[in-house]
Amino acid sequence: MTGLEACAAYEIEVTSVAPSGQPSTDSLTFMINTDEVLPGAPKNLIAILTTDDEVTLTWEDADHATCIDQYTVLYEETDKPRVLSAKISDHPSALYDHMVTVKPLDPCTNYTFKVAAVSKSGLIGPWAERQSATLEGDPGPVLAMALTTITTDSMLVTWEPPTKCVDHFYVCHYDEFEVIENCQDIYDTQVSLASLMACTDYYVSVSVVTPSGIVSNRTWRSAETLELAPGEPLNLQIIDVTSSSIDVHYDPPDSNPQCAVEYDFEIIDLEMGGSSLESRLDNIFSDLNSCTDYEARVRAVSSQGLTSAWVSAQTTTLENIPSAPRNLQAPSVTSTLVDLTWFEPETHGRCAHSYNLIWDTGSTVIAPSAGESLTFQVQTTVTGLTPCTPYSFTVNAITPAGVSSSDTAMIEVTTQC
């Protein structure tokens, strides 16, 4: 008997026939099974549905379908030939003889799928093969992002890419002073940001861009550029002067102004040569002496102590009424003269430009020579006095504007006989 199907069960009926062609009334009936043969390759293997993480395959029965017990499905990355998984499938659908969905898969990846029929005794037939690529998906953020090699005007941005769906990277940065993003497409895993400002916090992000333009979430890092010394303060002016204070005004530097976090102020007493140095943000010098020449100096200071050059301006504090001269004494007395000494007033003493000296029979003004000033201790002699006579001497200070102090010092002296 020929033309039978392999792996099939047949019922055989044998009937005898007479020479006349008359069949007998009895027949011999028995069952036989045809032998198993190797199944053929599945037909019309197609990928009918592809997403970013799965592929659905369909195929038609192979030759010798009656010998097939099941199908085995293998798949591997096309560029990395290694079997990732094996699936056994025998799931007919309303439209296809057989269908299987392979998942989870990586996005943006070329896969090779192989399907073979397996006989009831375990014989594996020839493989049908089909290649298909998964679609793009969210590539995920970059890895191990870092800001390194930081200088006063540059920094290096480095990162590691995700494994799939990467076409290029989108790198953006902005600084704390000008919140405007500067962005660029980068086809490497690092980029050097140049032309940055010193002493400035920068905020940097890196995103992954797929071939079709899908952009991942940003990964952010921030860092501050190194410091430079700030430039000199500009337009230093003394805008207000009192008898005890000086108010200065200045503009920030035009060179590295962002590096100036505070200012050093120094006030120099030009008459005594002393100075006071302070680091602060306000610009009023107080508790100064009246009628005194001062030099005010200002310089900019960075957070790490880098400084600009000093800028300065000079002025004189206004006058105020002095107190009484101190320690008025008569160290020498004769019959006709008295030597007197006293010291500069304790309060507003530098405003004591000259002194009024008055006694019972006369008066005089003690004043310095042109271009000079009186000393801290004043000495003078009153002559032409009468022997054996009591005298009362009073002294008060006179300001440069000619205002006489109402506070006086007094001493009583009797000339010798």
C-alpha cells in the first residue's frame, strides 16, 4: 500500500473476491500504524506584531503534521549569537495554525527567531528562521554622570550610556546668575564645557536621545568653578561726612564681580598714622574723631580670601565743639609772669584749633602759625603782671570755624612779692 500518511493509524479490511467478481460475505479487519518520519520545517514563519519588548510569531504546519507533537522556539540577538531562551509552543489561533509571543525582550534590538517541529518520539525537524527588531522604547537615563577636571572657566562632563536605543545625547547647562539653558547634541560620552565664569555654580543635565527622537529623563549634576580674585571696586566716593562718621559708596568690580562675596574696609587716620581693617558688607565708618583727615580704602574679597587691589578716597570729618582743656597748670610763677600749660580737650580735641586765654587784666588767643597745628600739650607765658597779686586764668577751645567752646578750664595763681 502506498500514499499513506506517516504517523497515522489505518484500519485495513480484506475481502475475498470470486472469479466471477462476487465478494465474500466475510471480511478480515485489522489496524496498522504507519511509521514515524522526521517532521518538515514550519511554513510561512512571520512576525505579525512587534513592540518595544515583545514579538508575536505565527507559522503554518510543517510537512508530516501528524508526526508533530509540539514546536520549539529559540531566539537570540542577531549581533550576539547566543540562545537567550527556548519556548515550547502549540497554541493555534482562529487565524493561524500556530502563534507565540516572545517576551520580555530588549528594545531597539535585532533578534533571530527559530522554530522547529518536534515529533512524538522527540525528533526535531529542520528549523524555520525569521529576523525581527523590537521597536524603540524609553532608553532610560545615563549612568555614572560626573563633573570633573574643574577649572576657573571649564569643566568636563562624563557619563556612561544605557545599553539600548542610544543615538546621541542632549547636554544642557545653566548658571546661578543667568538662568538660560545652553544645550547641544553630543555623540560621545563626554563633553568639555568651556567659557564658563569663575566662582559660579553650574547645573548640568544629560539626556539620551533615541534614533527616532525619544528623549529620556534628565540626569542632573552641579559644581562650582574655581575662584579668581575679583577686580577692584569701581567709582569709590565719599557721599556723607559727619563729625564722627564717613559713608562711602562704590560699585561692584567689572572684572569677576561674581567672585566678590564681601569687601574689606580700612580707615586710616592720616594725622596719627593708625588704621583699622574690617571685613563687612556695610559701608559706613563710625566712631571717628572729628576734625580729622582720613583715608577710606575698600577692596573686594572672594569666599576663599582672594582679594583685589585697594581703592581709596580721602576726606576730613566735620568739626564739633570741644570740651574744656585738660589739666590746666601753672608750673612757674614769678612776680610779673606766669607759665601756663594744658592738654588738648578729651572730647573733640582735634577740633581745638586755637584757645582763648583770659585773666583778670587781659586776654589773648593762642593759635598756631600758618600751615601748622597746635601740639597736644600747649605751653604759654603771661607777662606784665603785678607782684603780690591774685589772678584767675580761664582757657577754652576755639574750632577751625571760630566757634568757642563754652567749657572752660580755670586756675587761680598769686604772683610773688
